[in-house]
Amino acid sequence: MIEMRDVGFGYHGSAELLSNMTLSLQPGMLHFLTGPSGSGKTTLLRLCYADLLPTTGEMTAFGQDVRSLSRDGIAHLRRRVGVVHQDTQFLDHLPVAENVALPLTVSGQNVDMEALRDLLGWVQLGPQARAYPPSLSGGERQRAALARAVILSPDLVLADEPTGNLDWDMSMRLMQLLIELNKSGKTVLVATHDLNLIRATKAQVAARVLRISGGSLQLAGADL
């Protein structure tokens, strides 16, 4: 699915942030990515959906070399990857349902209203379908962002600190949705600094924990 071998990345004009990254995201796996703030977690996620390209090493996504992808090829790749950003952004003049459906609208696909209602029900936002984003709580915004991320039925779901601004109950509610996605066969990669969240999740489902330290990727030990 996503394969990195000795991948490095540095922003223009600055030292290499990530180096010698080797990673294999296989179908149906649940991964956590942890590490201190500024260690490169978000950068690694951006590499996974070709928002950034490696400066060194080799990387393939769904069997294709990301550096060889055309603009259309990158667009196709991104339709297979759902992303939940830490800072959720919505179009405030559109109701929640229309915000969630935007990936379909933008890609020129018809919106199946029954499927959309089912999706909003899954994230427990059915009653908020016609509400506007400014009225949503933090937990509701993150669940709406998750619904939007999976509306195209991606193979891979990436979540960047999705619980960073939520209390524990809301964090676990969101994590349960990610666990359900994983159990349905989706590959899920969650970047988080919350070790308690990782421990609580590992008590329910098999999960691999990766840690970025010193610009390199390591498999975290069983001490988590």
C-alpha cells in the first residue's frame, strides 16, 4: 500500500527533517505514529498522500513510484487516501451534510443521499446534518471531518492528532470509529502524542506503534 525505503525529507533551505525512513503500510493494519512535537509526524503523513515528495530514497504508493506520478495520478492517489487533519476546516456557509459530501461534489460524482445519511448516522451527526459548522462542538467537528475523509471509501485513512483538542470521552468515541474502520478492512495510521490513547486502543485491537526520534522511524517497544 505505502512503502518507503531509506526515505528522507527536508524543507527547502533547511536541514533534513526526516532521514532513512523505512515503512510498510499493509492492507488492514492499524498503526500509531508518535514522537515529540516538531519531530515530523505531520510531514510523514503528508508524504503518505503525496502532498510532499521525498527528497531522498524510494517511495511507492499502491504500487506506483510517487515521483513518477502525473498530476492526474496524484489526484487518483489522494482519492484512495482519507485524511483527518488536526485543524479541521469547513466551508461555514454550507451545512454539515454538504461539507461532508464535498469530496464527491468536487470529483464530479453523484451524492447518494441515503448513503450520506447513513454515514452521518455512523458518526452520530444525523441531527446536525443541516446545522452549520460554527455551531459544532470540537468532538462533532472531528467526527464530521472523519465522515468527510471516508466518504470516497478510501483504502487508507490518515489521522493527524485527531483527538488533540478533545476530552477523554470524546477522544475515545472518535477512536472507536477509527477502530471500526480498521476492523472493516481499512488501513489506519493515527499520529498522536497521547500514550494513554494508544494504550487504551491496544487493549481492544492489535496495533503497531511507530516512533519518530532524531529524524528516524523506530518500532516502539512493548513498554507502551
